[in-house]
Amino acid sequence: MGVTRYSRQREAIRDYLLSTTSHPTAESVYKEIRKDFPKISLGTVYRNLNLLVSQGKALRLSIGDGNDRFDGNIHPHNHFFCKNCGRLMDLEMDPIDHINLIANAGFDGEVQGHSIYFYGFCKDCKKGDCKKI
Amino acid sequence: MGVTRYSRQREAIRDYLLSTTSHPTAESVYKEIRKDFPKISLGTVYRNLNLLVSQGKALRLSIGDGNDRFDGNIHPHNHFFCKNCGRLMDLEMDPIDHINLIANAGFDGEVQGHSIYFYGFCKDCKKGDCKKI
DNA sequence: TCTCTTATCAGTAATCATTATTAATATATA
DNA sequence: TATATATTAATAATGATTACTGATAAGAGA
């Protein structure tokens, strides 16, 4: 602990997160980064992902399957989980921040925000030509 | 596996889930059921919680802290997570199912539903007299 | 009621994702 | 360049959950 120094491994991890919308797990990030850093350790990936999240440079997403996913896009946006192929994807839609107000009405605490996952079938799985991932 | 037979352990687990709104973890359920079944095993708790969920008789809630929580109330309702004390509680509010329509507009798949967690400070933590749990 | 089949159990070992430890290496500053 | 220390690779440890195993008990038929 102290200052945060530069490391090429961390930069590579961040660059990868910024380059994809696949919301990879730590394991997926590990597999990808290993192409450029064959000796990188899974622990290093976890440590840097946690650091990036705590610095607000990445988001941690949990869909309840026991594997955390990470997102380099920190701008507020919503996500969609396909029940068939398991893909987690971005979902562009009109803002729905008003639901915080609805939640606050009649609530005796303080609602600050929300985390939301839409689910159903993605385009490919709806058409029936989806390859499970 | 064939028919599902009756078991008092499973009935006790389900009764407990129906009697509380505390959204207990498997470990919490285990501690509670042990009062009546001192010899029950944690594995039995997990197995029956999973069975109840797969039968649609209970809900599994994941807030991303690594511990699944369970809810005997299967009617659609929303949840609130207190960032201070960690409590997960029910949040009564006007229905917001219209957000599924908003999400579907412009989406090329099929949005069937959503899972949402509001977060902030609960009543007690807002007042500052909350005992962390 | 008595058997018989097998689902469920208690106990425990195994698994999986994640975190902690440690000695070696890399970064930054003087 | 020398020094201090953050970061790394490798690996051990942790904690939640699942799988396995022999014993027990539900419940259907004799």
C-alpha cells in the first residue's frame, strides 16, 4: 500500500477491458492477457481487477452464477443476460433513473441507486441459431 | 432421481423461509434449522434450498458478495441492499414493469423480465443508530 | 403390518472462485 | 545510478458450494 505505481500488466488488463463489450470473467481476462504476458498469474489478474474497480476505472458485474464479470465501460448503462447462451451484453435504452424516485417514495431509508439485469433471449437465441457459449 | 419424497428437514427449511423476510444465506438457514434438527448437515440445507428454488418454491437472490440468499416469498417484489449494515430487505413500491417495455424497444432480442437491487442506506443507518450485522 | 425399493439423510471429501503469502523483480525518485 | 518499496509470479490458503458414501426412512405393494 502507498502510491500506486505503473505496471504493464495492469495497463494491459485495463486496455483489454476498454476494448471489449464481452464482460469477461477474471478467468477470461487471464486467458486473453496471457497472449501478451505468458507468465502472468491469475492472482495478478484478480488483484488488478479489484484495484481498477476500487479506483472506479472498471465495474464489477454479478449475475449470480458465482463468477464475477468485469466491464471497462464505467458510464451508466444497463445489461442483458441471455438465459439460453449465457451471454451478458450491453442494453441500450432510454434512461430509467426515475425508478429510484419511485423506490424512494414511501421508503424510510435513502435509495441512492440501483443495479439491474434484464433477462430473456438474445437476438441469436430468439432466432434459434445460437451457438451456446 | 425419480419422485420427490417428503422430508421433515425440507419442510422445516421451507417453513422457515416462509416465516421470515430476512433473506437468509444457506449458513443462516442452517443455524436456524439446527434448533429443531441438531444433527442436520449443511449439505442437506444446500441440497434442499436448491431443490426448492428449482421447484419455484423459493427464490435465490445474489447481491454479488459471494453469498447466495434465499427468499420464500415468490411473488414479484423488489429488494433493497443497505451499503452500511449489509441487510437485504423487501422494498414495497409502485410496480415498474414498464421498464421491460423500455428495454425491449430497440432491442433485437426478447426481454422477458428483470432483476433489480436498489441500494443506499436503510432507515436505521440513515439515522446513524444502526448496529452493523 | 411387513417388505422392498430408493429418495433422503448425516458426515465428509472434493471442487471452484477468489484471496493471502512470499521471495524476486520492476518502478520511481533522489 | 542507488535506494526504497510497489508489483509480480508462484503457490498456499480460504470460504462457499457441491459431490460422494454408507446409513436411514418414506411410501407403495404384498
